[in-house]
Amino acid sequence: APEATMAVGKNKRLTKGKKGTKKKIVDPFAKKEWYDVKAPSMFEKRNIGKTAVTRTQGTKIASDGLKGRVFDVSLADLQGGEEVAFRKFKLLAEDIRGRNVLTNFHGMGMTTDKLRSLVKKWQTMIEAFVDVKTTDEYTLRLFCIGFTRRQPNQLKKTSYAQSSQVRNIRRKMTEIMTKEVQSSDLKEVVSKLIPDTFGREIEKACQSIYPLHDVYVRKVKVLKRPKFDVGKLMELHGEGSGASGEAGASVERDSYEPPVQENV
């Protein structure tokens, strides 16, 4: 049988070793720094947790990587009490002070399971939303939800509201939300959202149209925010946020930077 010969010039790689040396695996967390995330002073528990960011290297500054991060936190973690766990607050990282990330209100929502548990048969669901500007130039969009209630001695199976009653209730909802937000700044609005005073106000006002229950502001979005003001943010976090100890921490990091640039 003729001997099988290999084509010349093919399979050159057989003779050589592995292409390039194996890259050393570096643990990405070795380059990370941990920062404490602080909630504004409206909440009882100010320390939310920690967040990691790659250490300052050359022109990539750590604090820039932190600004703009959004933290989704349950109200139970911010206030305590399991009964408010269904309400979630979004907090936006706006400034870095030493090793602390100072956050501001960025939105509110409800957990899906709570919303699903409210929706039932044989009742009318009424929803409304409104765009309002606070006194300190934040534009918020608030969504409200409510349900018609059975009377104590009611025999009829269903508790449906007429469309004219639904319209009136919706008008009342938008009126109350607009009135409450327009006359307050963001700090006051959040203080009203924590115990949900809006829901109770709406329930009381709509009693004469059709009795309601399970009335909640189910969602709040921040559509527009004013130009960033450090003073205002420090006010939200109480005057003591810029303590001298924290300033010392940032100075220490500055002195640490030049050797990093030399290595690069």
C-alpha cells in the first residue's frame, strides 16, 4: 500500500509549543474597595449596607464609578417592622464622603406579591396617576390604586362602582396627590410616603362617593431633578455627614495614588 504522506507546510503548529504563556488569573476583588451606603435622615436605619468598586487607578476614579448607582431597599430594612416590607424605596448614590456613599430618594414601588394579593374578583379597581413638581424643583409621577369595599350588612355579591363614581374617585385621587406634593419639598414627600398618609387621605375623601379599601400610592418615579447641590444633600443626611474623620480618609487615598500611576 502507498505510504500516506503529509502535505508539506500544513500542521505547522504541531512542532511549536503552546501559543503565548498562560495568562495569570487575578482575582478581580483584589482590586476592589468597599464603601458604606448611607440612607437620608428621613429613615430610621441609615446604614443600608456596603458596595464594592474598583480602586482608583490612573484616570479611573473610584467615586465616579459609584455615583449614579441605584439601591433597591425594602422599607422594613430602613424603618424596621415586617408589616411595611412590601414597600420598596430606590435610593440614588449622589456623592461620596470618605468611605460613605450618600444617597437620595429616587423612587418607590411595591412588591409584586403584595399588588397581586390586592386584586380580587367582585370589586372595582380604580387607578390614577399624576405628575407634580415639589417646592424644591423635583418632578415626581405618583401612581395610586384603590378598591371598592363591601358594606358590613351587604347581601349583594358584587361591589362595583358606576363609571361616573370611578371618574369622581379618580379626580379626588389626583387632587389629593397634587395638593400634598405641591406644597412640600422632597424630604416632606418621602416622610408622607413612609407611613402612606396619601392612601388614608384618599380613603377618607372618597367615603362619600363609594367606600374604598386597600388604597395605596403604589409607585413613585422621579422624572426630573434639579441641578446637584452638595449643601442640600448634606442637609438631607444631617449636618454631621461631612465629619473630619471622613475627610482624613480621602486625604489618605490621595497620598496613595501617585505610586499607582508610576506602576501604570
